[in-house]
Amino acid sequence: MVTLRFETSTTPYSKEQEERVAALLRERKEKMEKRELIKQAKMLALLEEQEAQKRQMEEEMERWKKEQEEKMAAIQAEVEKEEEPLERRRGEASTSKEEEIEKMTKECAAHLKFGEDREAELAIPQEEREVARKQVEAERDPVRRRTKEEEQQRAWK
């Protein structure tokens, strides 16, 4: 027994009391560990559930994307079918794409050549262009052309 200043005393625990206290502490510790394990198990289950939901949402998104692609392909096919009769009405269906491309390249080449001709024409003085223009007009007019041919035939004789 220990005497304190205030005249109260404490007695050390008996073996039974120490064993009871030790048992209570062990039980508390076991309960805390059990609670912690349950908490961890719940967290793990929640994470697994979230992962499963995420996978399910990804699968649904993939299905939705495929459906949208199929719809777009169907719409595109429908539009192409509608364009075919329009091309036939315009007379374009008889030509293939390659022929269209060839035609476009020829037109581009003609435009380039026209541009080159225009540049060459600008390089020629105005007086010479006027003389050449009058000659071309004379060739177009049948009366003038005939008189010119007759003059040339007389010159040869």
C-alpha cells in the first residue's frame, strides 16, 4: 500500500484485477482491429464497385460510338444513293471519276496556256496586234476571205 499526501492510499491491483484489465484491453484492441478490417473491406468493395461501373460505362460508350458510326454510315450511303439519280439527270453519271479528273486537268492546262498566250500577247506591240486582229477578222468574213484568196492566186500567176 502506498500513502499519498492527502492521506489517501492506493493499493496495487490483485492478479485477478490485472488479468481482467488485460483481457479488457485485448478485447478493445481486437475490436479496433476488427473495425479497421471491416472499414478496409468496405473501402475495397467500394473501389471494386466503382471500377466495375467504370468498365460498364466504357463498354456502353463503345457501343454508343459504334451505333453512331453505323448511323452515319447508313446516312452516308443514303445520301450517295440520292446523289446518283441527280448525277444521271445532269448527265454526269455516264462519265467516271477518272474522266472527270482528266477533263478538269485539261481545263486547267487550257487556262494555263491561255494565261501564257495572254502574256505573249502583252509582249507584242499594240500596232502588230491590231494588224493581226484585222487579218483574223478578214479570214472570218467570207467576202474578204474570197477576195484575199483571189489576190493571192493572181500573185502566183
